Amino acid sequence: MRIAIIGGSGYIGRALYNKLQEEPAVERLIRIGPEPGEDLLLDLSRPEQFDYSVFDGIDQVIFTAAISSPDKCASDFELAWSVNVTGTTRVIDEALVRKCRVLFLSSDAVFGDIPGEVYTEVSPTRANTPYGKMKKAVEDRFKSESGFKAIRLSYVVSAKDRFVTYCLKCMEKRQTAEVYHPFYRNCITLGCVLKTILWLITNWEKYTPWVLNMAGPELVSRVRIADEINRLYHGKLQYEACRPDDSFFQNRSGITQMTSLYMSDYKILELDNFTYIFKQEMESVKNEK
């Protein structure tokens, strides 16, 4: 299989690149994006400058790139739209024309904020934030294309995500971390995401829906994550739960509860409780301390 990762130096893209390098079935793997470490440079705000003939030799494009900060998408909407929608749409169009399969990493932000709702793959998408509207725009544009599939991610936890990194730094410096609460997601770990992507690209025809919700089985708060860190580090993290001001929730929902109709039916991944999968994700980092 010949694979191109768009955004190969990003949070998920870098980890995915490392994992795919270990797969015997992957005969060619290239990273495409704006960073100097990429194999090919692509500025999504200027997609017309890229030579798309590279897709002629590619079977699978995995699109991980985006301006993912909800606040950045709101404060610099024009730039974010040019990257997350206009540029992204151009690249996906070019890949599909060349018969590449395209896997697009989307977000639970496409659903909006309906109190008490548990979103599935067939729930209506009523995005009410700039970031959510951008992801929804790409989904809506391509969901009828046979070569396109999307994974909607809940919050992806790892030792390198922003919140866990912040907590670990506070712990090392013996500072008290400020933990926003209430703020809930069906958190999933980076390791689970990578396994799911690998399953999907190797079972593309078997998986017939165009979208998959990638969410853990529990609704998890940031306080819960902080507590799980303390379970692993023997209570060394000092934190204070605090309610963020109203501006924090202008660009993100306080609670987004998402589940999948298909994860179990297709036997994609057996998802254990959050304590277990978080411990698995953090174990190598814990052992380095």
C-alpha cells in the first residue's frame, strides 16, 4: 500500500507516520505539509501551488492537517476557513480525481450542542462553532463520494496532548494546575485512534458506512484525567478545579457525548474503560520518571 499523510508532522500525523513505518504492507509512505520535516511541502492556504501529480502513485491519502484550535478558528476565521475548508477541499478533490482513497479526520464538533443528546453516526450535524462548521463543510462536500470516509474524533488523550502535557509540567515544577470544570468528552487515546485508522485503511471495502465515530465508552471530564494522572504518579499532581469564564464556551461545547453504532458491529476495536486505556497510553512515559 502506498500512503500519503497530509499533516505528517502534526500531533496525530507524526504518531501515525511512526506506526505505519512498522507495517510490512506499507511499501511507500510520504508526509505532506507545511513543516520543513515533511517530504513534500504543502501550504493549505495556497493549495494552487502544490504539484498534485504526486497522488498518481498513491493508494491512500490520510488527511490529518487542520487549524484545530477552536479559538483560533473563531478569532482568525478567514485564514482558518481557507485552510480547513478551501485548501482541504482542493486537496481532497485532487486526490479523488486520481482515484486515491481519502480518509479525513473530522471532529465531534460537527454535532453542535443539543442538551442531553448522545450523538451517533446518523445524528444530524448542526455545528454551531466556527471549527465545527468547517469540519461539517468538508463532510457535507464529500460524504457521497465512494472514495471518501471520515473519522469523527472525540478528545484524543496522550502524554503529548496539550492538557496532559500541561499537567505533567505543573507536576514537575510542583505548581498547582488549573483544571477547567465542567468540561466533558468521550475521550479516546491516541493509541486507539492509530489502531482504528490502520483497521479502516486495511478494511476499506468491508466498512461500508462513510463515517465512523471514534469515542471512548465513558464521558470523561478534565478533572477525571487529572485524577487518573494522580493514580499513576501517586498523587504528585496538585490541581484546582475551576469554572472557565463564559468566553471559553463560545467556541466549544461544555459537554459532547458521542458513541458509535459501528465500532462493535464491525469488530474494529474493543474499547475498555478509560482508566485502563489511559494507563496503557501513559505507561511508557510513567516508566521514564
